Amino acid sequence: MNNPKDSSKTENAKVLIVEDSLTQAEVLRSVLESNGYSVLVAHEGSQALSLLSKQKPDIIISDVMMPGMDGFELCRQVRKAEGLRNIPIILLTQLSDPKDILQGLQCGACNFITKPFAEDILLSRIRGILEDRSHCGALENQQGISYCHNGQKYFITVGRKQIIDSLITAYDIAARKNREMVRARDELRELNSRLEEKVKERTSALTAEIAERKKIEKELKDSVKRLQATLQGTVLAIATIVEKRDAYTAGHQARVAKLAYAIALEMGLKKDQAEGVYMAAILHDVGKVSVPVEILSKQSRLSEMEFGIIKMHSQEGYEILRNIDFPWPIAEIVLQHHERMDGSGYPQGLAGESILLEARIIAVADVVEAMASHRPYRPAVGLKRALREIQNNKGILYDPKVSDACLKLFYEKGFRLDSSALLSVVNQ
């Protein structure tokens, strides 16, 4: 709010704002510039000190809680600096504890504004300080005070006007809190009154309303189930299209999905997260749509160049899926399902826990299924050798907890590697 009477007082006055929140900094800038101030902005204490070495503002307004150098330390640094020590500093703070004011005064702050700030109070504080430039800097008007609060001693060099301003600040806080409490009390009374009226008016209709609410809840649940079924059906359709191009690996994605889902549950993952593993496993080879069929179905060993093309399917799958709004990070899981714990995997060479847990689960399920099944370029090596591969490279290539869960499923719980009843597996 512009005040013509105050324009002469603010003319050419320069204010440095130090605020790590971009939004708060822009709000402050807008308020001050609309009231005739010239504004500099820094987003951290060290940046503010750099600006101060080049330009000397008339006043500094700094947030207290900032990463790196906080507002208290900025006060200390300004008070130590030759040519800067007399610049008045206002701290923006929640002021949730008296020690905030004491610490601020001890560091050299001249005044305080509570957050969220009231525009009229902020402008009034600034005008008052600018009208009395000796507010912080004239040492002859200041005196040292030793004060103990909650066992903590504070030594504060403070002027009389600062003491008055601090009292006013405390009063402003108390008054605002009191207004908020009164408003909350009045709102609560009004709400109680309205509720009582509602109860009186609607007692006879409560039974019908509850029944209607239960009906809506049931419809919502049914709708969610239909959407889940549609999502699963769509995902399975996409997987089927991919497998149609490669008859030799038909059922691979389905078997990997069933095993990955079982591993996830065996590890104690919540059902929702396990369903995400299942969906990602169904789609983990979707990127193979970009691989020529003659490479997928090649009867002999793949050349280095051909294997390089095959390896691109993880990235291709990510590109296909990354813009689909799944409730799980499906694209990232598909991208990482060939990463290995020691960093020897592809395409990013990730290692350890930088690989998503879901991708680590699918990696184990994928290896077991691939080794246990026939491929165009080799016969099946068998489930026993596949499980031995997991055991031997547990903690090296494969996540140890995932490996243990997989081995337990086969050796202790009789898990079978087939894709029967796949459509209902996540609905059990």
C-alpha cells in the first residue's frame, strides 16, 4: 500500500533481502518495490556477503532459517565487517521461543518480523529504522546487558529504541496469537451451533444418508477394481504383442512376472508394491519390439553387434513407457532390470541400492526363467543350474535378500516356474 506522505523517506532507500525461499523473496520484493524501495535479493548468507562487498544497502531483511549460513551467523559477519557494522538488520523468524529474540539481539539484529509477515507492520518497521539511522550503529546510545534465560547466558549490546521495538514485536506476536485464538474460538462456537442445527434438522434422514454413502463407497470400490482389471488387461495385451514377435520366448514375461511377484511377497513387500513389481515384470521386455525378428529368433550364437542391439531393449522399453502415468515407477524399473549389484550391468552401470528394489527383484526372476527355458541359440540349462547361478553370485550380481527369497520359494515352498492362472495372480 503506497503512502504519499512517506515517499520522501523511502526515496533512494536500498533494501537487501536475504531469503532462501524464491516465493517469499519475490513477495517481499514486490511489497518493497511497490512502496518506493530499491531492492537487492540474495538467496543465502554467503551470497549476501558477496553483494555487501560491492553495494551497501540502507537496511538488511534476512530470514533466520537458511541452509548453510543462517540469519544469526549473517548478523555476526555483518557486525564484524568494517563499513557494514552499522547497517540495520531485521530478522524474519517464526519466533517460537524467546531465545530466538535473545540470540538475534546478541548477534546484532535490530528488529524482528514474524512469519508470515503483515505488510503494514513490515513497512512500519522499515520506515521507523530509516527515520532513525542511529538505531543500530550509534554505539554511544547502546549499552551491554547480560541476561540468563533457561540456563543460557546472553550478552546483548542494545539501544533503548531496540528494547522498545523488541517489546512492540513481542506485543505484536501476542496480540496476533490472541486474535487468532479468539477467531478460532468464535469459529468453533459457530461450527458447534451449525452442527447442532444440522443434527436437529437431519436426524430423520441420517439412516438414508448413511445408506447412500455406503452405496457410493461400494460403487467407487467396484470402479477401482474395474480400472485395475483394465490396466492389467492392457499390460498383458502389450506383453502378448511383444511375445508374438518371438515365439521361442512365448510366456517368458508371464513366468518372470509370476516369480517376481512371489519373491516380492516373500520379502514382505506390501501388496501394492508387489503389484508394481508384477506389472513391471510383465512389461520388462517391451523394448524388444525395436529388435529385428531375425536377431530374436537367430538359431546360432549372437554376434557382439547383435547382442549390443539386444541390450538396447531396456532403454527402448523406458522410452516407450516413460510418459504413461502408472501408479508405480514402471519405466524406471524396466530401464534398470539388467543392472547388477557390482555395477557390471547395463544400460547405466548402476550398483547396489542405487538400483530400484523392484528392478533387483525382476533381475533375479529374469535370470532364473531365462536359464531354465529354451532359447533359439541354446537348449535350456535347467532350473537347478539357474538356482545355482543365483546362489553363487548372491551379493555379487544379485541382491542377497532377493536371492534368498527366490531360493526359499523353490527349495522350501515348492514354487513352480509356469504361467498358469497368471491373470488372477495379483488378485489372490
